[in-house]
Amino acid sequence: MMLYRLIQQLLLAGSDLKLPPPPPQPRPPARLQPLLRALQDDHRRLDRRAVHYGQRYRSGYWAIYLLSALAVLSAVLPLALGWDSPNHRLHPYSGVWAAAEVLMIGAVSTIYSLGSRQHWQSRWLQARTNAELVWYLPMLAPLLSHDGTDGEANWYLRVFDPGQHVRSADELAQICRRIDPLAGELLADAWSDEAFIADYAHWTVQVLEQQRHYHHGVAMTQSALEHRIHRITSVLFALTGLGAVLHLAIHTLWLSLVTTFLPALGASLHGALAQSEAHRLSATSRRLVVELETCIGRIRAALDPGAPQSGAAVRRNVESAIAVILDEHQDWNLLVRPHHLPLG
């Protein structure tokens, strides 16, 4: 398990999130199954890359913040233990704490340097965007013409005017170019097939339900993490204040330890929380849950037997749903990219 996941589990220990059960696995239309199989390896490769760099980046900044607080503890602990006194029997070992402090500072510098040189953040953002966009290509395929007359390779650019994160996805354009002939063969007369239209709409709803469930979980988890860290840091700063008051009457180096390490730990937790953007991720995911629910309702309404031009309505509403997903990716990129630390 990566460090940031372990820390998150420890911080959320005892939280009763009560996440709803996941929706059933989507069942794609028969026409689109060869397209999903053709994209399976690309998606798996990009997803592995995104997980690799995402774990490094997020574990990296958590490690930097927490190691900084522990370095403060290592600097103060010899004084509190009395090892700094030449008369103390463990004085010869007092350098162990200094060595620990140096090692922690060295670890912080190493993580910072590696993250910057290897571009953990920017590679994570690019790979995650590519993996997600490849995942939605089969949903986008029926909305396009695949007769070769459009000179734009990237399918998303044929329909939408997305953000720069999509325009700069050269790898995505290569994948679109490769599978374009297959998509044209599979979907030549798709919109004249009422069974395909119904299966396509139902499958899209199932995929959107999965996304809605995912973002509901993100909103609950990030909100719980934010509140838990705020409670912990409130206790840490309250203990710091109490230690400072007691120090007026009780002169002991242990109180100096309390008033030095606890605020450093509280500041580190707040810094990591700000770096993770837990509050804004929670708010964005809550908004997206509502928007996806609206998209799902519109697609279902388009399948109503009494709805006129159901094919056109399905097409229009699926396009709107993909636009919502693209907007979410743009928002996520704009949210995360400024936090370089710089680890990206």
C-alpha cells in the first residue's frame, strides 16, 4: 500500500462513511464490444502509468510535510530527554537524534528533487486524463462520422471545444487514428438500428451511474478527511496553547517539546490537506453527482416510448453528458496543476 493511502486510512479510522453499494457493471452493446477490446490494452497501460505517478506524487507531498514535523521532533527531543547534558549517561548517544534529523531533511530534499526532475505531477495529470478519455472513446464513437473526411484525428476535437489538457493529448490522437476504421465498420448504420440505440443509451446510463457512484464516494471521503484533520489540528493547537500557559508556572523541557512539535505537526497536516485540495474536490464531486444525475434522467427520458425523435434525443443527451465529463477533467487539471510543491 502506498504511503498516502495508509495515512488516509489512519486519519479516517473509525469514520462511518456509509458509502452506497456500487452499481452493476455496464453491459456495452454488441456493436461496441470489439471497440472496447481494441482499446483495452491502451486503457490498462495508461491507467497503470497514472496510478504509478499519482501514488508517487501524493505520497511524496504527504511524506515531505510529515517528515518536516518529525525533523522538528528529532531536533527538540534530546533537550527534553536531557541527553544534551554532559552529565547524562546517554549523552554519547545524543548525536543519534541529530543524525535522524539530518536523514529526515535529506529524505525531504530527495523526494522534492526526484519529484521535480521526474515530473511526477504533470505525468500523473497527463496519464490520468488520457486513461479516462480513452475509456470514454467507445461512448463517443457513435456520435462521429468515420468516413475519413474529417482531418482531425482526436475524436473529442471533432465534437467539442475542450480545454488544453485534451488538445495536448498527442497519444490520444494516435489511438483515435488507429481505431477509426474499426469504428466506421462497426457503426456504419447504427442510428437506423433501434435496438442499438436502446442498448447504447442503457449502457451510457450504466457508465454514468458508475461515475456518479465514484464521485459520491470522493465527496464523502474528502469531506470526512477534511473534518478529521481539522479536529486533530484543533486539538494539537489547543494543547500547544495549554502547554504555553503551563510553561509560565512549570519550567520543564517537556513543555517546550509540546509547544514546539505539536504546532509543527498541526501545520504539516494542514499543509498536506491544502495540497490535496480536499475541500474543493469534495465540493466539485458533490456538484458533479447532481449534474450526472441530470444527464442520466435526460437519457432515460429520451427512451420513453412517447418521446419524439428518440435517436436524436439520445444522441444529443449523450453528447451533453460527455461534455460534463470533459468539463470535470478540465476543472480537475486546473485544480491540481498549480500545486507543484514543485513535485511536477
